[in-house]
Amino acid sequence: KTATAVAHCKRGRGLIRINGSPIDLLEPEILKFKVYEVILLLGEERFANVDIRVRVNGGGHTSQVYAIRQALAKAIVAFYQKFVDEAAKKEIKEILVQYDRTLLVADPRRCEPKKFGGPGARARFQKSYR
């Protein structure tokens, strides 16, 4: 929700860096595979001739990881559309959407604003008669 990741994709030799450090140093260890999913799905050969730099900030560990994987997926799709061809882009998009739609489509849920008469957005103060 508040985590933002920006990916810069350019021709290169297959380097993927997150906040300046290589992708395999990503913390937490358990969520590392969530980021690798994109690479494993599309195959390493598609990432072999591109360098991707990802800037990420805001949110917690988990939401940052989800932001990173979405940024990676979107970056590779945009790169293939602009510099390769439409057919390859369509193929990549199909693979990603079939596996997990959140890789390309952001989750629109946001925090609901608090209203008066209660401690939160929906909860009301307890009623007492004395």
C-alpha cells in the first residue's frame, strides 16, 4: 500500500540490483523467492541482456518485496514492448498473468478514513446507559 518500487531497465549483462545491492542479498530470506518468481517464470535468458535497477522505499518488509516483484515484472514487459517486439511482450504478459495477476496489476485497497463517533473507520464507541 505505501511501499513504492521504481525499476530502471536498460540493455546490459543481466544485473539486477535492489537499492544498489545484488538481488541475492535481499532480506528477509524467506521472501526472496517471491522476487525470484518473476525470473524463474520467464527464464533467465530473458533477463540475460538487461540490467535492472530497483529503488524501493516505504511500507514494511513484505510489502516492499511485493512492490519489487511487481516493478521487475512491469519493467521487463515495458522493455520488451519498447525495444524487442509486441509478440514477445504479449507472451511474457500471458505467462505472468496466468501465474499471478498481482505481478502486473496493483492492489487497489487503501486505508479507509476514520469517522466521528468511534475509534476507527467502522467500529463505534461502546454504548452505556449510565
